[in-house]
Amino acid sequence: MAASYVIIGEALVDVLPTGEVPGGSPANVAVTLGRLGRSPVLVTCLGDDARGEMVHRWLAASNVTVDSTKPITDRTSTAKVMLDEAGSASYKFDLSWTPDPGRTATAAASADLLHIGSIATVLEPGATMIEATLIAARERALVSFDPNARPAITPDLTDTRARVERLVALAHLVKVSDEDLAWYYPDMDPLAAARHWVTLGPELVVVTFGGDGAVALRATPKVALVEATSKTPDGGIPTGSITELRVPGVEVEVADSVGAGDTFMGALLDTLGTLGIYGADARKKLAALSDADVLAALTRSARAAAITVSRPGADPPTTAELDDQN
């Protein structure tokens, strides 16, 4: 029986200089999984408007099942995308996040793998509900989290960082960019911040550095995650017992960076699924995963992200396209 993938978070329309295209970080992760052969469910909010219909068609075309409620604004959210000379994206948002608690809980209860991320994890009223959903799901599913910092939505750094750290502590797998960490911890090196996150409890923290590759951080020895005797008095992992595994970036001509991190996340979840890391024993399996398997998963994810940045907008690869990169 195939594993059940459930993603909770925003789907929206990216307003690019060249036109409007569907997007939203969790939606992009769902599309990546769908194009890589999974059949994910996306729990989201979409309006009954032309933009909402466009997003529905886009998701369906990539084998994503949509479980959506109507936002309180009664319109599909948008993100105006601004690109700098290097193709790096920044955003201006018009959105709301008002998912139905009952439908969200029902979908999450069916998950072997539950992914959350981005604006949906910090924007009320849905953010508090998502935190409760993770608490309920973490003992029966692999829980992954991509915080995707959005200062325009959450200008209060202190409160936002506190919420994000609670979610990091609940997750088994966390993926974050160096730019996101620089916002959450402006006075810390990104890898130092990631080491701090490892001490909060996740089995694997992955930091992406754009074209410079990615680093995975995990406790060493991995049994320290389950043996209280290997932990510090406050329950954390000693910072001196963290392994860092690095993969280089993939050289590619950049169209833009829209959806690159989400593609990396989706490809990583797909690879872990192939390794059988989902369900009630996912935490134990992830902790026991060999360093070689972690490096192979990062390498595949980096290749997938490189394909996305090579073409405009959030356009993740199919399995055939990714396999062609081998």
C-alpha cells in the first residue's frame, strides 16, 4: 500500500513580471511530489474565482488532490514577485489563511508523511491549528517543516522565531535556507543557527545555500536522539556531537529562483519515501539512516532544484527529467 502524503499550507498565484502563475510554497512541494510519482493531498484555501480555478487545474495536472476551503476574503491569495538582477525573488503578499479545523485534522490523521511550511505556519487563525495538528500527528507520521521566512507577513521577529522554534521541536525533518536563518537569527552564522535547531529535537536539519549546495545536520551518534543519557541536562543534544554532511551546488543557467527550495523539499521527501521513511516508525528510521543515504538524498534534491531554477517560475521536474540528470 502506497504511503499517504499530506501537505498543509497556502496555494496562491504568483504575479510575475511576465504574468500570473500558480504557486505557494506548500503547493509547490505538493506539485513536486506529484510530478515525482506520488499522489499527495494539499489542504489549503482557495477562492471561487478565476485565479482559484487556475490553481486547481495546475495542481490536478500534477496529480495533487486538493482539499480546500474558501478564505475569509473570498478570493485566492496572491504574491507579487520582484526579481533582482541575479533572478533572486522577493514577494509582496495579499492573502488570508483560514483553513477548516475539522477537515484539516481529518486529512492529517490519514497521513504517513505530513509536511507543513511557509506562511501557513505563522499566519493566524490557521497557524495555531497547524501547531496542534503537528502535536497530534508526530507519533504516527513523518513530520517535515520548511519555515520559509516572510518578514513582510511577520515583522515581529521575536514572536515569529518563538513559534518557528516550537514547530522545529515538533518536526522530525526541517529544511531551511541560509537566507531564512539569517532573518531568524541575524547575529548568528546560518550553520550555528541550524546546530541550535538540531538541539531542539529534529532528527535532520537541512540548510540550503542556493547555488552553493546544501548541508545536513544530525546528532552524532544518532542513538543520542533516543537515549536520554546522551543528552545535556536540559534535554538537548550537545553541540559538539553534531555531524554536518555537505553536497555541492549544481551549475545551471538561472532563470529565477522561484520554487527552488520547495522543489528541493519535495524531492527530499520523495527520496525518503523511497527509503521507507514514513509512518509511525519514521522518526526511528530517519535517525538510523546512513550518512551515505543522506548525502544521496541531498544530491538528488539539489539536482531537482537546479532544474527548477533553470526555467521561469515554480516548475518542478518530473521523474523522467530528474533521472535524465544522472
